[in-house]
Amino acid sequence: MKSKKWTFLLTSVAALTLMTACSQAASQSGTSSTSTETTATTTSNTTKNTTYFTDKDYDTSYDESTASTVKLSGSSATVSGDGVAVSGSTVTISKAGTYVISGTSDGVQLKIEAGDSDEVHIILDGVTMTNTEAPISATKAGHVYLTLKDGTTNTLSDASSSTDADADAVIFSKGDLTINGKGTLNMTANKNNGIKANDTLHITGGTYNITAVGDAFNVNDALNITGTTMTIDAKEDAVKVDNDDDTSVGTMYLSDNTMTITAGDDGIHASGDLVIDSGTYTVTNSTEGLEGKSITINGGDIKIYSTDDGVNAANANANQSEIFFTMNGGTLTVEVGQGDTDPIDSNGNITVTGGTINLTGPSGFDFDGTATYTGGDITINGEKQTEIVNSMPGGGGGWGGPQGGGGRP
């Protein structure tokens, strides 16, 4: 009797222990799952900037089963689905929808001629396209979204013999254009520009290798770029947004990018306001490294070499009150060539509240307004500064060797 009682008690304790362990495991498993979801949601929210981008700018999703397809092959293509047709070497998209492009072509042009309010979503799925004119030309649509499919490499080029003066680019969009995704885009612009957008261009991801005889990016109203890796070699401006008719546009926003830029003219140019929040930007050669009506640096690591001004806040069509250079954080390293050059030149005010500024050149700052220095570190030619002094270079003979050398010291 006693033996059976102890057996019963031991069995009950074991069962209770097992039930408790299972309950704790289930509870821990549920907590872990919730935590992961919360973390993912938080991360997603922190990486999306809704001030300069829309949620749709980040959206790369599509339904492959309902998408129309374009399969490139040689000088023509095979198409299926609604809204797309092929005639000879021209593939025309005529309505809103999703279109998956794949294959290799030589001489084929993808034209987008949809409705004024149509949203057209193009998926580049490992495409190689060479054409005399712009391989991709969007002449009519409400908004074109171009997704670089994850894990793919897409290669596009035009020819120096291109005759289309309006669409003088490898990718041309007459209206608003968004490029997203985690794929790679290689572009060679033999005629003029790499990507030309007559309205706005938003880029929210991808790897870009661009060589252009003109500008790598040529945008009219707004150019906002985040989360990209770019290597750019442009004979003219590298990253440019410019609108001479309206000083309220021509704006640029940059964050979380890694850009390596070689430019024959300006490295990064905005006729309006230029804002850099974060990222790494290396301008290995330029006439002017950064240029904008106003330039605001909130963070990031920026290195510039230029043969003229390293940073230039200017716009001949704007009021002086609209022109300024402001440094709130990050690191800015500028080296300029010999001559009448300035590492930082503002046709308006200069304000430094934080960050680190390292300048090498015949002068430090040149400004037409006032200078305010309330925080951060400033070093000019190896000497730490305690104030911002306005200096007018007299020709550069006193720094880096004889006047007129013009090259990197």
C-alpha cells in the first residue's frame, strides 16, 4: 500500500513538472515570436523615410502570376499579357499594370506610352539591353516604378549616334520615376546622360555602376536617394537636379548611401536645397564637389577633392536669404586645388553647430553673409580653429606650391 502511494505521488509530480515545462516553453516561444515581429516592424519603420519618399517608393512586391511579360531576344521580343505589344524592335506598354522584362537584346527599345494617370510597374529581371536610342523611354504615364529584382544584374547602354535630343539618356522618363529593389544596374551612357527624369526621381535601393559622357543623373524637380551603393564616372555632373526656372524645386535629399564619384564638373549638384542626412560620399575628382542653393549636412562621412570650390552654396536666381551652408553633424573633409579656390564658399550665410570639418586649401571659408559657429570641430590646413574667419584667396601662391598647378597637392 505504501509503495503504491509513493508511486502515485512520484507519477503526479513528474506529470506536473512536464506540464509546467511545456507551458513555459510555449510561453517563451510566443514571446520570442512576438519580439521578432516587433523588431522587424520597428526596423522597417526606421528605415523608411516618409518625408522624402512615399511607401510606394519602397514597394517592390508584385504578383508574377498576373503580370505581363516581355522576353527579349536579339533584335526583337516575345510578349504576353495585357497592355503590351511588340512591333519589330519596339516594345510598347500602353496601360497601367506590372510588366516583367527578361532576356538579352540588341536594338530593342522599351517604350512606355500609357495614360496620364496610369501607374506602370516595370520589373527588370536580369536584363541586358543595348540600343542606339534610350533602351527604356517613358514618354507618357502617371508614374513609372522600376524595380531591380533581388539578386539580378541588369545592364543597359545607348549609342553615341543617338538622335533623340529629348530622351538623350539610357533611361528616360518624361514624368515621375521611382527606382527600387536590391538588384544591380550597370549603365553606359555613350550619348549623354545615364538617367534623365523631367520631373522627379526617387531611388530607394540597389547597386549602380554608371559611366556617362554627360551627367550620370539629370533630373529637373527633385532627386531623392536612399539605401544605395553607387560608383559613378561622369564626364560632366555626376548626381544633378537642376531647375533654373523655379528656385523652390531642383531639390536633393541623400541618406544611407555609399557613393564613389568621379566627375568632370560637379560631383553632387542641386539648383535648390541639398540635404545630406547620412551615408558615405567620396568625390575623388570634380570641379566643385557639392553645390546647392542651400546645403545642409546633418550627418554622414563626406570626402571631396575639387579643382575649384569644394562646397559651394550659390544660385544666381535666388535671394541671398535663401542661400546658406549649414553643418549640424557628420564629417566633412575637403581638399581643393591651387588657385582662386575655396574649400567652403557660400554666397549667403554659414552656420556650424556640430560635426567635424577638415579643410585643405589656400583658404578656409568664403562667405557673403554672416558666419555662426556654436559647436563642432574645424581644422584648416592642420590648424584647429576657434572661429570662422572670412578669407578671400589671392591666387593660391602661398599654399601647396607655385600658383597655377591646378592638381592634387
